[in-house]
Amino acid sequence: MKRVDDFRLRFGNEEYVPIMIGGMGVDISTSELALEAARLGGIGHISDAMVEDVSDRKFDTSFVKDKTKLYKHNINNMDKSIVQFDLERLAEAQRLHIGATMKAKQGPGLIFVNCMEKLTMNGPRETLRTRLNAALDAGIDGITLSAGLHFGSFALMADHPRFREAKLGIIVSSVRALQIFLRKNAKLNRLPDFVIVEGPLAGGHLGFGLEDWKDYDLMTITKELLAYFKQENLDIPLIAAGGIFTGSDAVSFLEAGAAGVQVATRFTVTNECGLPEKVKQEYFKASEEDVIVNGVSPTGYPMRMLKNTPAIGSGIRPGCESYGYLLDANGNCAYINSYNREVEAHPNEKNVVVMDKTCLCTHMRNFNCWTCGHYTYKLKDTSFKKPDGDYQMLTAEHVFKDYQFSTDNQIAMPEKEFE
């Protein structure tokens, strides 16, 4: 039986282990996690979600503190349209985060950054242009365009000297989405270097409807895209993502024609992952019934998470003056509308409950929005339960190599650290 290691992901004349670690924000896919993937010959993602906050934590900058101070007078105002990002400071945070990661890179692999279009930041075009170009400035190996259709994203980078050098790709969930992207960018004469096809079992935001995601499956969509590539004579590596839990799962997609796989869920319980250990234990202990898909994200996309995530039902005041990453071009956010509705309906309540939306910025920043992949409930089968009821943490190297070398749907257990 074949192993993932029997295949290679090719970009031109370069070959890589065909394993990508997905870009989980906010700093859940840490630099340390991405660096391990690169060291082992694969591809690791970091995320630029809420990059100013990430910079403050890692480099002792004061981007969030200064922004909060600047807009403190507006905290109780329902109108958030004045809350803007300083583009120079945004670029500085991006360059700090990515530059430090690239400086530390060792090994034959690559490091990409995941950039969400849905981080509209009260200036969708300007802030995305800044993030993309600053990432190229900082020497990132590649950029994965996610959470959005990205019709104009290539054009935002077209004048950068590294536009045709860096690996640029997009996440799609259908042939149609890719067709539109290619048509919108045709005049640039610049095809994506890779396409990630993300199925309905992925973690976090999904490119499917809230009610119909169960009607789709990753293998079917993968084969549809491969057929489209063949029909159009497109030589673009296709990366399958979403619900690939074992090395054998990965092999099935590689044998079907995918150039690689993107995986994330099993890395959430590694030492290198940015989640607090108490949250990692929640992932380990989750049952199948604990994994749900809901519509609480202000982005409008369905999102998969654990049903006991503290973000659900939390009625915290919107933190846009400090964060504001989901403010649209007019300074609006679906959570603000829901929060204000509940405050007006319950004027005497000290703590309101908001069930239909959540303040994604604040809760992701505090690791209180426990987004996850469909097979999170299987994580308990990948490690040992300790006498105190918690599970032994894993290393990124252990999980990566298990994907790379396992056969027969087997999962390699770690070396036991306790008696």
C-alpha cells in the first residue's frame, strides 16, 4: 500500500512532501507550527488574521493599545465608521510577523500566509492591498487567498516585484468559484500556482450553505476540478483539504490526482499550536455530537465549531475600537446589529445574550471561539489519556510524519510520557 511519502508536490523543478498545514487564525497556526512543516519538507501556513494583535503578543508592540486609545471616545457609539486602520502600522505588523518567521525558517519546505478576504477592516480594498504587499515585502514563500472570492486580489499585488515569483493560490469549494476567479484575473496573464479545494468537513468558515453542506463531499469536488483542469489544459497543482484525518485518507486523494493535501485538525493538539492547553483538552474530549455547524459568524459564512464554545451566546460589547477586523466598507458588522438589538430589547439587563451572531474578533483573540474540523471527535484516538483525565500533547513532527509514512488507516501513537 502506498504512503504519502511515495508522492511529491511539484512547483516547477522543486519537489516537496505533499503535506500542507492549514492556516488557522488567530495565531493558532503559529510560526513554530509552520516552521516545523517547512523543516520536514512540507508547507506550513501562518495566518495574518488580526496581525496587529499577534504582533503585540510576539514583539511587544502596541498597535492594539494605540488604536484603542485613538478611538476610545467612540466605544459607546453605535456608528463605527470612523474606526480605521493605519495602513502603515498594519504593514509594519505584517512585516514583523512574517519577516521573523521567514528569518527562522530552516529545511527544504515552504511557508505560506493565509489571507482572508472577509477581514474587510472598514476598508476592504486598501487593507487587503496592504496585507498582501507587506507579506511579499517580508519574503513570504507564498500566499493562500481564503474566505472570499478574491476577484481583485491578484490585481492588488500586480505591481509588486515579487508578484510572479511568490507562490500565489486560492481556496475554492467548487469548479464555478474557480472559473469566476480565473475569468476575473485573466487580463493579468497570471494563473494561480496552486488551488486548494476545501470540502464541507473543514474547520472554521465553510464555502457551502448552512443547510446544504452535507450534500457535498470532497472527493467528488476534487474529481470535478481535476476534470476541469484536464478539459482546459491547466497544469495547476490541486490541494485537497477538509476531513483528511489519516495518511491513508491523504493517499486516496493523491492517487485520484491531487498534488497534495492540506490538513489542520490533528495539529490543533500539538505543542506548537497556539491554542491554550485547556482548549486543546476540549478538542481531545469532544464527542461527535459536540461538533456543530452554525451561522454565528458575522462574515455570513457557516462556521464549524464545538457547541460548548464560550463565544456562542456571549453578549459582550463590540470591541471595534481595539480590533474591528470585520467592519465592512461602511463600518458595519452583523454582530453590532445583533448586539444593539438585544440591548434595546433588554434595557435593564447588565449582561445581554446574543445567540445569532458572535463578536468574532474579541472571541478569536481570547481563544474563546473553538472552531474545529468535523473529525475533531477522533482526536482522542490519536493520543493517551492520562490518569487525571487529560490527554498527552503531541508534537507537530509526530503528526506530520504519521501522515507522511502511515498505511492501512493506522494512526501512530506517541511515545507514552507517563505510567
